[in-house]
Amino acid sequence: MVLFGLEASDKAEGVRSLAALFVEKEYVKDTYADAVLQREEVFPTGLRMVDLHVAIPHCNVEHCIKAGIAVSVLSSPVKFVEMATNNQVVDTEIVFLLAIPEPKQQVFWLSRLATLSQTPGFLARLKNVPSSEEGYSVIFQAMRKEGRD
């Protein structure tokens, strides 16, 4: 799922908006959004990148029913605390929300999205696409290319 121009006043609103898509499509349980936000307070997921900053929020597997990634290019940045810190804030423009029901797959997808986000030009391309369909295409092509490298 790719959503462009999401209006969010803060990370909680952004996470809840994306989580609602997962709930609607039965990827996650109703407890998912609260679990993601609680985890975010203890283990922040903001990542400072060269082009722009991202976050990869997620939660424990018991809140997930089936695997999915919801991506949002925000209409304006929201603050996430940077991963591996307690107080360094990054103005996040792209959120990759994970619903992963298998623990080993969480680490795989976190690593893969972090690596993809470091690919020169990827985030700028993603931010500037005009539609969700084209955003999906940018992500899919970048993942295919990464898999071949």
C-alpha cells in the first residue's frame, strides 16, 4: 500500500492513518496502532538519511495477521525520534509502516528498507512521484534492482 500526500500533524496521527488501512484490509488486529506507538516510545525508528529522513515503525508480531508494508509520503514532515537514541529528532517525510507476523522477517524487512533508503536518489524519486501507482512502481523496481546487486 502506498499513500501520497498524507496529512498528519504528528507521528501518532500518521501511524494511525496508515494503520487504519491495514485494519481495513485485515492485515492487523485492532490493537496494532497502539502497539506501534507504544513500541516507538521505547525503540524509536526514525532514520537520518542523506536525501530526506524516514521512519520504519512496527510492533510485536502478535498484533499482525498477514505481512504488509504501508508507505506514506507525508505532505509535510513529522517528528520521529531517531533510531538508537532517546532524544535526537528527525523531521520524517516518508514512513514505511510494517505489519510482519514472523519475527525473523521483521529483521529482514527492517534491514532491506534501511538499505533501500540509502540507495542514492531512491527517496527523492519516491517523494516526487505523482501517484500511488507510480510510487509502488518506484519501490518495486528498486527492490528488484537491489536483489540483483
